[in-house]
Amino acid sequence: MSAPSPDAADVIEVALTKAGRLKIRYPAALLSDDGTHLTVRAAWARETVKDFGFVQFAPGDVFVEHYWRDRWYAVKEVRSGDGTLKGWYCDVARPAVVHGDGTVEVEDLDLDLWRSADGATVLRLDEDEFAASGLADRDPAASAAASRTLDALELAARSERFTDLLCGDAGG
């Protein structure tokens, strides 16, 4: 599976922020936007391999990313360059904001979840970073929403209906 070559009008920018700072910005092909749920396709945005121990993201990998304007998470389906499904990386984040210039801004709240392609591995990630972030003191409501969202994502990821997340409800 290769990244599409969309018209310029179909290319948007995804801006991932963390604690008010830009973490990464990359182009993505807009696949759909119904006003609430936005889906884009993007190539791995780095020139090097990122080895998490349980999965590697590498040049040539393709991400189909789902963002919502009303949910506290984003789900990224990860495939190798040949189309093999690696799994899903879920970011606990504030609801996405789509700006008039076509930029999708997502504020990462440190909590993440990984689900392998076969569903056998579900991992809660970065809970130590979340605890150290100070969000609980700065914004207790957001901290509580993030914790509830991670719990709901884990419950969904352990079910056979996980991909319903992309169409249905997962709390948060």
C-alpha cells in the first residue's frame, strides 16, 4: 500500500502538540470528513526507524488516522509499505481542532494504547509520562477525561469489536 498522490486541495497538515509545543507536523491526504470524524492517510513522517520494542515504525509505513472533534482520542491504523497490518496506535488526546487553513491540530495528553493486528497484544503506554505531566494539577477535568478514555480504549481493544471504534462509540 503506497501513499496516495492527492490533488493539492486534498492535502492537509496534521499538527501534533504536547504541553503547548509543536511535537511534529506532517502532510496527510484527506480521505473523509463528515464534520465530526476526519480520516487521513499519511506516510511515516520520519526518515528513521522508531523501535518501540513491541512494534517498529519505519520509512514506507502508512498510517490511516482517525480524528474526532468530539472524542478524546485518535486511532491510527499502521501498515507496512507492502500493506501488512501491524496494528493500531491510539493516542489519548483532546478532541481535534480543524483550522480554516486545513490544519488538524491534536493535543497529545501522553497516554497511549497499542493493539497488535491479531489483537493478542494490548498495551497501555506512557502512564508514567502522564503522571509526571502535571495535567492533573493544571486541568483536573482533562486529566480525568484522559484516564477514562484510556480505560475505555483498553476495554474496546480487548474486544473483538475493536474496529467499531472507527464508526461507533468508545466513551471519552
